[in-house]
Amino acid sequence: MSGEIITPGAADQGDAFAIFATASPTLDTVRRLGRLFEWCEQQRGLRTKLDSKDPKHHKIAKARFTGIPDDHVLYGAERLFSAAELESAPEWWLHAAIGLTFDSLSNGKKVSPNVRAGIVDSMLFDQAVHAGYDPGFSAPVIVEMAREVRRTTKEYLPMPAKILELCAESRARFARRRVITSLLMGIRQTAEDLLIETGEVKVGDDDEYEFKPDEALQQWLSGQRPVPLLSSSTG
């Protein structure tokens, strides 16, 4: 769900690209949906109910229907975000990824293996770190944390407590992204309902493909999923 898990052999080779690539599908989805997430967060009193008799609402519906991915894609994204929030990467992967996080910093190789192991131990066995979740963190959470560490570390290396804090913050962001993705589904559906009422969208236009959300998401990420078109006979 969070992407294909690579074999331990890649970790032994210290291949950062291979280790972190397991989170790519999820983080690519975050990047592509980023503007829609920002738009949702910035809205105040977001109008979800639309009146087909109001020209302004009609314009809004068109923009939302064409600007928000279809529910096949969004459901695939929601599944990835849920996995990123709830599912842990394997223990061997956590060790490899934490090691690579420090090794990617100019002075990170000075960090003792015991410190690195201790961070993973806290992730897996400290209930205070779990905060009601199952033990561990997902690959997308760890990779987001690693990127933030590289972006913000200017002199002193982060302490284990900071690493764990950044992971918890990333997990919370994925929970929020999951909620917003669900909201986007509802917003687009409302827009589609109005356009069906006006005859610009035929019932089932979005259902011409078999419901395979993971496949639909990959098509969308690669630019191969068709953008829905409106009928030119009305409006």
C-alpha cells in the first residue's frame, strides 16, 4: 500500500535511493495533490452545496469537476495516506532508513550505532511514542522526517527525541491528508451532481473504467489518465 518494499539486500548495500524509493508513490501523490490540499486548508465557509440555477455556482461546479481528480484516483490516494498513517515499515527497513538519515548529513557518521538502534527501539517498543497507534512508523513518514532533518540541520545533529517528534508530526500530516482527500471526493461529487443535472455530464462518465483505485492513481501520476470533458451542447 505504501509502495513496494525492497529486499534487505538493498539495505546492506547502503543504497539510499533504493531504501527511500519505497515511499515514492505516496510522496509523489502528496506533491501532486499539494495545491488542492492548500486550497482546502485556505477555504473559510467552503460552499459544498451548489444550485444549478445560479450561474456562479455553475462556474464553480465546472472548475471543481475538471480541477479535482476523479474518485477512483482520490480513493487510491486515500488508501496510500491511510497506510502511511497506520502501517509500519519492517524493522530492518527502519534500521536502514535511520542509518541513512544520519549518513546523509556531513557529520552524521559520528552518530553511534547504539543511538541509531535506540531510536528504532523507541519507535517499536515505547508506548508513549506510539500515542495510540500500532508500533513503528511507515516508510513515507520516515522519508518525510529524513528530508526535514536534511533541510533544517545547519550545525547540531538532531537528538533522538527530535527524530521521534518529527515522525509523529509527519504521521499527523498524513492523517490530515486522508481527511482532506475524503473532503475533496465530496466536493467533486457535488459538482458532478450539478453538471449531471444540467446535462453537461452523463451519468456514469466517471465509471467507464473498472474501479481499480491503485491503477487509476498510477495513471494520474504518470499523466495517462484522461481529463474529464464537458459536453459543449449546453452551458
